[in-house]
Amino acid sequence: MNILGFDIGGTKTMVGVAEESGKVLAMQRFETKGNLGPEQALSRMKEAARRVINEAGVTPDVIGIGCGGPLDRKSGTLYTVPNLPGWEGICLTREFGDEFGVPAFLENDANAAAMGEHLFGAGKGVDDFVFLIVGTGIGGGIIANGRIYRGFGDNAGEIGHHKIIPEGPPCPCGDRGCLEALASGTSIARIAREQLDRKPETLLWQWISSPEEVTAELVARAAGQGDSFASSIWQECMYYLGIGVANVVNILNPRLVILGGGVTKAGELLFEPVRRIVRERAMPALAADVEVVPAKNGDLVGLMGAFAVALENVRYRQ
């Protein structure tokens, strides 16, 4: 079986073709440009898909799509997606399924990534784990008894929006004090920007000309080089991330917590404090059961998730 996968993000999109084993035959990455409207962006995605199909030299049998929500996976339709203005009501499964003449399946991007880690990554052979993607925002996917856990309304896994500080900073979801508002890449950069003008001695000024250029990656880089300003921000944000993971461990008792996404590229600068805080703050019996590990699919975590979405749907229907 050959799979055509789409990983659609607010900034970047990846399109690829893979075998059932997860071996990637061809792929392309490009800017989504969703602000140009769905018609133009979808046309670019379809053209990219035709190119990777030609490069792979195979005909896809099924399509898997991972996209940020909220969405209705059963109908394949997007609701109001913050990073894709004007895409409300777009049926992605129909758009791609009709274009290529094969069945298409849609999944929330965090759930898709969790499914990809289960089939092809760090969660292979593990039937109870939680996946957290820590990037622009924080998303979650829960694998329970070998299947994605969806909850009553199909919306389980919004781990980035459980409350850490009830009256904390505003979150893009409209509430305050969510994990995402305290430990996402966007939040790390925001905290640094708010204080930079008062910190002329920080290393960050060697790499930027204005506070708007600060990213979480630069904060991590400076912290790794011992910059006291960057280190204080990084340690605070990692504390909150560790508390969030400890809460997940207490509630779900997973065998693994898998962390992926751009912020996790900081490596042990992230994993060491998170693991330590889980040991200190989760209930001892539960902390003893769990490992906190990096995702194995790396930059392809979303695309491998899209392949997994297709495979899971085909297998479930057989």
C-alpha cells in the first residue's frame, strides 16, 4: 500500500509519499500561505502532491491528512482554524480525495503525530503513552490501549489548555494561565521580548536588532551558553512544562510521555528539567512508572502522523 500524506500547518506544509512500512519515497516542504485563501493554497498543495507522486513513481492507494483544529474528522471538514483564516467549512478529505481518486482521512495534527509515533517512532510497541508537541503552541495526543483516545465529544487531548496558573497570562484559546501560555515557543519568545529592553547585557542582542526578532530557539541557545537572562526565562518555562507533564502523569499513568516539536530541539536543556520536575512533583508510584523521551520522527513527526492516519483508518475499516 502506498500513502499520500499532507501535514498542513499554519506556517509550513509537508507533502509526501510513503510505503506501508513508513519508508518515505518522496516529500516536499513549503510555505502554507494560508492567508492567501484556501483556493490558492490548496492548488499549491495539490501541485506539490503531483510532483512527489511523480518523483516516487507510485500511485497512492489512500490519503492521510493532519491539520490543526478545531475540525470534524468524520466529515473531513475544518471549523474556524486560527492559523488558517477563511478556511471555515473547507472539506479537506473531499478536496484531496476527489483530486487523486482515492479515500482520504483527516485527523487533528497532534493526534496524527501521536499515531505516527505509535506506528513508526518512540511509541512503537507501547500501547499507553501521551504525546506532547511543544512548538508554536502545545498540543497533545493520548494513546490508550493501543488506540487514540478521543473522549465523548471527539476532542480529548487538549493538554496545552489545562490550567497551570488560573490567573496567568492570556492564552490564544481565550482563557488565561494555560500550559500553552506559559511554556510554548511563542510564550518563551514573548516573555523575552517583554523584558529585553531592560537587559542590554544579554547575549540575545548579539543576534538580533530588535525584540521582535527573538525566538524560543535563540532563548535556548543563549541559555545553553550560560546567559543569565535567557537562563532565568528558560528555567521558568521548563518548570511550567514539567508541572504540566507531571499533571498528565498523575491523571493518565502513561508508560511514556513523548515530547516533540520545535522547542524540544533544545535537547537535554529541556528534557533534564522536565524529567526532574516529574520525579519531584508527580506521585512517586506514577513517576516511577513513566519515561519522558523525545519523539523519534523529528521534523517529520507531522508527515509520519499523516501516513499513520491513513493506515489506521484503512486497518480499522477492514
